[in-house]
Amino acid sequence: GDSVTQMEGPVTLSEEAFLTINCTYTATGYPSLFWYVQYPGEGLQLLLKATKADDKGSNKGFEATYRKETTSFHLEKGSVQVSDSAVYFCALSPDNDYKLSFGAGTTVTVRA
Amino acid sequence: NAGVTQTPKFQVLKTGQSMTLQCAQDMNHNSMYWYRQDPGMGLRLIYYSASEGTTDKGEVPNGYNVSRLNKREFSLRLESAAPSQTSVYFCASSDRRGGGEQYFGPGTRLTVT
């Protein structure tokens, strides 16, 4: 079935460092891909998404490109801030389906 | 516009007790979902409701029941709680399939002793 594998954490960075979190997926057809973020004590919220191959999603300085040839959707940010400390989840929604399949989540801590 | 609300925020149960987690959304979404979040396992879908009047099992439905009360409300019931059901429970909603964003509530932290 459909699944998502993302880089294990935790990841600890200094402020202004470059962040990348790897995500690969297994799916039939043409799924939509998402990155969700969970700040401490809160529910998940959508960070960015891409619905077809070669699409780039971007938000709050984060970017991810839908790469069908490598079945990947890696998350990147060029200069992280302390406020980016959170858990990041990669997810996919199969073509013509309601449901999301989530990766295990990657905890990111940014130190001043 | 409150989005997705959940009650209660925290709950402690003894093994064998029952309880219902409540969820409501005010975004006029057709689809609603219940997930559980456990360390190192991401979110796993318990049940979902594609539209008012329908419910379907997700990945981990055993020990749970759901009711789609109306378009706004979707409740999750534990009939006889077990320690394995200690988790954080999230409700979510969405308005279209295949690429539709899901909106999450703040979660309910449940401990079963």
C-alpha cells in the first residue's frame, strides 16, 4: 500500500543553519504530497503541498519539490530560526482519495 | 471562525471505563477524520467519514466506534478503555478529495491506567 518514509530525528541545529529533511514515498498513480508542522502542544497545520510532478511547494521560507523520478519530497529551509522548532511530518494523499498517510515525523530543535 | 474544536483536552481513564471524544468543525467540510499519534509512529487513521451519514474504518479501528452526528460533528467512543489506547487523539476535516488540505484540532491527550 501507500507509505511515506522520512528521515529520523531528532535534528538539532543552530540558528541560521540550513535544514533539510528527507522524505520518500511509495504510491501508485499520482498522489498529492504534503508537509505538515506541529508546534509544541498544538495540532498539525499544513506547511506546504504539491499536487503533481515537478511542482514546488513553498511557505515561510520552506520549500519542497515533487520528484516523481526519485519518489521524493524533501523539505528544505536555507536559514532556520528558533521559532522553526517543531515536529515535521511528510504525508501523501492517493489520487482521488480522501485519506492521508503520514511519515513518522522528524523533531527539529533550533538553538539560538 | 473556530476551525476544528475538540473536547476534552486531557482525560485519565481506568482500564475498562468508557468515554466519548467530541469533535466539531465550522468550515462546512464534508469529510472528517480521527487519528491517534504515538511516539515514533506518526499519525494513524482510526476512522473517517467521507460525508454526512457515512463512516469507514481506517488503519487502526479496533476498540473504537464513531458517530457522524451531523455535518459539523464527529465523535469517537472508547467502549472499554485499555492501556494500549493511551495516546494523543486528533480530529481533522477537509472539503475535497485528492489534494485537499486537512485541518486539525488541538488534540486530546488520553491516559489509560
